[in-house]
Amino acid sequence: MAPSPEFTSTAFRHFDLTELPNTARYKLLTATVVPRPIAWVCTLGEGDVPNLAPYSFFGLMGSDPPIVTFAPGDRADGTPKDTALNIVPGGEFSVNLVSAALAQVMSDTATDFPHGVAEVTQLGIELEPGVRIAVPRVRASPATLECVEVQTLQIGKTRIILGEVIGLSLRADAVLDEERHYIDTATLDLIGRMGGRGDYTRTRDGFEIARMTYAQWQEREGSQG
Ligand SMILES: Cc1cc2nc3c(=O)[nH]c(=O)nc-3n(C[C@H](O)[C@H](O)[C@H](O)COP(=O)(O)O)c2cc1C
């Protein structure tokens, strides 16, 4: 018999999220569902002024087609965030992934600059043109996903933006084998978000588990019996 995972805690606390205010739900869930990757989303606003903001309600939802999703919640005054306003149906955006070296400046872009003030100019962030989209990428980001909006769901005060990834730019020294598409993820040195405040984690402390087939599982069980 395969060993059971060992539980060191026998007591659990249950929280009824339907009875709790949003501040409590946010604290509980963001401290529990970790680590979360960070989408540093660039869009073009009025007059093609670039807008850049981090979103950690973010995930990769498949590869066929390649879909990413992220979720801007409305501001406290009920207005949508600039990123949500800028992404029109079928519109383009770039998702720049965040390395440890970019952590501080990424966090700075979440400052509540007034509408129309470009974070990239205020913070001196260099952009460069996108390859397949008109929206630029963050030059110092180790990886950029070029995306086109396919659907936006509005559920309560949250917009869930789904985008198809049509291009991926990776820093060259992370590409181990271009033909066979092998990437050294550790070279990207990405960070993830822990909790809802200023807590982050690095991603270089990885480990590997080999997947097995059913036949291999039978063989393993047999050899232990
Ligand atoms: C690491 C990090 C992750 C964040 N994730 C989210 C998120 O998933 N959803 C959200 O609405 N705001 C999130 N924020 C806050 C926004 O980045 C912030 O409100 C920002 O000013 C929005 O900018 P915009 O109006 O230019 O889109 C996050 C902030 C940080 C620092």
C-alpha cells in the first residue's frame, strides 16, 4: 500500500464565506491560495498612452488554445480600473512576467496614480514595441505574453478577462533548445505573490516528481506486496 500523506494537524477551522465581508474573504483567500503568478499587464489608453499594472488574480488556462485570464476588481468608488477600461473586446494587451529584480518597480506601478498619469513615465520604465501586437512590452521583463482579448466576464464587481496568447518573447539565455522548445525556468527568476499585502516568493526552490503510468503503479504495488 502506498503511504498516506501525514497530517500533523487534526483540528480545522471552517469559514462561511457567504457570511463574511469582502475584506475578510480577501484576507483569507489571498493568504491561502498561494503562490500566485503576477501578470504585469500593459495596455494602451486614450491617445495610445501606455498603462502598466500588476494583477495576481492571474492564471494560464490551457494551451489549445493558449488562454490566460486575470481579474481586475472595481475600485472602491465603483469605477473600473484603467486596465479593464483599456481592454476593449478583441483588444490587445501584453502580460509581462516579473523577475525578482523587477519586484520593487512592479509594486510601484500599483500606486494609485490619477487616471491619465502614465506609471511608466513616472517610474522611468522602459518599454519596447510588441512583435505581433501594437501594445509594447516591458524591456526588462524576462518573458512577455502577447495577448488578444477573447471574452470578458463581469461577475459582480470583478471583470474576468480572457486572452488568447498569440506570441511569447523570452530572454534568450533562458531558451535552452529553441527547436525542441526547452526553457530553463529558473533563469527567468520569476516571483509569485503570497497573501494580499507586500508578500512575495521566489520560484527557484523547485523539486521534481516523476509521473507514472498505471502499469508502473501496478508494478510498484506488486513489488511491495
Ligand atoms: C502584486 C500585485 C497584484 C495585484 N493584483 C490585483 C488583482 O489581481 N486584481 C486587482 O483588481 N488589483 C490587483 N492589484 C492592484 C492593482 O495593481 C492596482 O489597483 C493598480 O493601481 C491598478 O492599475 P490600473 O488602474 O492602471 O489598471 C495588485 C497589486 C499588486 C502590487
